[in-house]
Amino acid sequence: MNDELVAIIDGQTQILFVNAEDTLNAIGEDELYDTTICDWPLGEQVYHALHSLDQWFINPNSYEEPSVAARKAEAGRLSKTELFNYCRYVRAKIGVYIKKLDDEMLAERPPGCQFTRLALVLGQHRHFMYHIGLIHGCLRVHSGGQNPPYTGLGPSIKPVTK
């Protein structure tokens, strides 16, 4: 079976997580909750974006909260290390899911979900990169003009093959 679309999604998702980790690396530990965008601390925005990927990339109707959600609820915030660990957890979870997909499955709706798998994937890519852009803008303002690294399509990106 030809799974070219899934291979493209896999490659783009890997790029998404490179941008997530580069952005988190660019945020100092003290900036996580002291630097805000419209009264929304960077650490909260990073958590929100990761949690949305975790909940909505696969099937929001069969989602179970991870243990990090209880930790956040208890402490009110997560450290940079905890955010990195959550990012890696979400990346691994989504990676396993993508490996189970084929191109035909992209047009199907997961059980109990109103959206197709492709709509969920594209929606989360859009949503996550929206937040990365906001965070980059805030960091640029607070750092005097320096942007975190950004990875997109280009000669340094090698196509992912299965």
C-alpha cells in the first residue's frame, strides 16, 4: 500500500517537535512564569499547546489525562524539565500512532469523533505552530530582538522514508 501521505505527516510532525524543543530551550527557567503574552505565562502556554497535541492529535473522545496533568494541578505549574518530559512523552505517543496509520485511514473518523484523522492532525499542527509563533514573538520582545531557532522545509531537512 502506498502511504506517502502518512510519511509526509510523519516528517512534518518530527519538524513540529524539533520546533517545540528548540522553543522550550530558548525559554529560561525564570522566564517560564515571569514572561507573559497577554497575561498568559510562557510555561502555561507551552503546557496548553502540548496538552492540546496530546488530547486532539489522535482522538479527543478517547483521551485520558496523563499523570503530568495531576502534577500541574497540584503544583500550579511545571518546571522546564517537566515540560520537556511531557513534550517527549507526547512525541513518543504520537510517533507510535503515526506508525499505525496508512493513507486510507486519514479519511476515516476515529471512534466517536466528528473529525477525520487528517483534520485532527492538520488542526493540531496549525494550533501548535500558532502558539510557537506567539511564544517566539514574546521572546523576541523580551530578549531585544533574538528569535529562537525555527526549523521548516529546506535543504537541511531530509525527507522521512518508511
